[in-house]
Amino acid sequence: MLRDAVQAQLPRIVLREAPRVTDEQLALIHSREYIQTIATGENAAPVMREIGFPWSPMMAERARRSVGATVAAVQSALKQSMAANLAGGTHHAYADKGGGFCVFNDVAVALRCAQLNALQCGLQPLKVAVIDLDVHQGNGTAHIFRDDPSVFTLSMHGEKNFPFRKEASDLDVGLPDGCGDDDYLAAMDQALQTLTERFAPGLVIYLAGADPFERDRLGRLKLTARGLQARDERLFAWCGQHQYPVAFVMAGGYGVDIEETVQLQLNTYRVGLAYWQQAQLLKIANNLF
């Protein structure tokens, strides 16, 4: 539904089929044993119980392509300043297991692929900020990069929401149930300021979860559609101010009305496209003058 909406309403956005991530790319983050379990389905029952849905060949293929789409989005963002994955944001997956509807950690794999590519091309080491604004803490991502100074993990989430055992991100902002637009945006401004003071990334990966929305079934926060738009505007403006390329993924969204969730996600694309177009016009003007 999101793909159809983007295609119909935002024709400036070029849609491409998600590539299939390779075992070698997955193994930059995930254990070989876990990759094999997902690929074959052998002894997968306990693994899939923690993830939350049954194994099937189509499920395994979908998981690979979702990761491949984020890998491709990161590569495009580094060339064109902004790109996105229509899915992705599977931040509850650890190196050796999944969880919370997340099979592989697409952001972690894509990040490592980009860093490896920079190293192979003889470029400066790539520093990456993962800004996770899904309503649930990015525990898998935080755990994977807990000892990695080249990655800064920021998670703004419901403090009392899933996962109930949190991992330590580089910056965690836990919000109370019922948090609304004004308090959320104030906390976000402070978090971005702290990130600016502590880290200078060469790439930002943004998890644009729709689940802080007031009518989300699993969110427990009270952001309005206008508040979510202001969140996206702040994030893209901050990236533009510092000239950080940004790749964004959809992460969570569990609205009572699926159409409403699609519209929230579509609006993130609309906001991102507007900021990307402004950046292109600025580049043209700078070249002229």
C-alpha cells in the first residue's frame, strides 16, 4: 500500500526493486549459524517464536530483500544525499537471534557494508549515526554497536514499552506513556543537540517509526500527525544543516486503521522529498554564484 501511494502521489521518487542481500553481507553482523537457520528453516521453531511469526521460504526471502533494500538505500544516500527503504528498521534483531517481528538487523548490515566499502575504496573511515525514533527501543542495534566508536546509536522511545529489558545505546531518551507533541519535540531537540556535541557522522540512518502516533495499537505515546511531521522536518533540517547524507527506513507502525499508518509513512516521504529538493536547488545556486 505504501509503495502504491508513493508511486501515485510522489512521482519524483524513483522506486527500485529491493536487491537480495548475500550471506557474506549478512555475516558482517549475523552469525553463520543464525543465517543458515533462517535460510533453511531447520530447527527454526524456537527462533521464530521469539521473532513472532512462522518460518516460510517467502518469509526468509522477504527478510533478505528488506535488508538488501536498506543496503541499497545507504549506497544511494552516500551518492545523492538522501534515499530510503519502504520497509526496514528491524532494530530488535541481534547478531545471533531475532525478536519483536525482526529477523535480520537491516540497519546494522547496511551500515557495515558502507563502512567496508569505504575501507576498500581507500576512503576515510565512515562514522555513522543511527537515529532511532521508533517508539520501541532499538535494543538489537544498541547491543551490536555497544563497543564501536565509529557508530553512535540514539534511541528515543517509550520508557515502559517493549523491549522491557533495554540495552544501552550511546544516547537513550526514555519517554513516559502519553507523551505528546510538545514534550516529544523538546526532547528530540535536546537529543540532536547532544548528538551534535558528541559525534560528527559521515552518514545518518533514520528509523522513522510511525508508532509514536496517538492511535497506534502498540505505541502508548500521543503524537498527532502534525507532531510526527514536525519530527520528520526537524530531523531532515538537522541533516541538511550539517550536510549529512541520510538514509531512512520505515520501522514500526501498528495503527488500528492501516490506511492511517500508510498516510503517516507517506508523509515522511513527502517531507524528505521536499528537503531533498531544497538541497538540490541550493547546490545549483551555489554552482551559479
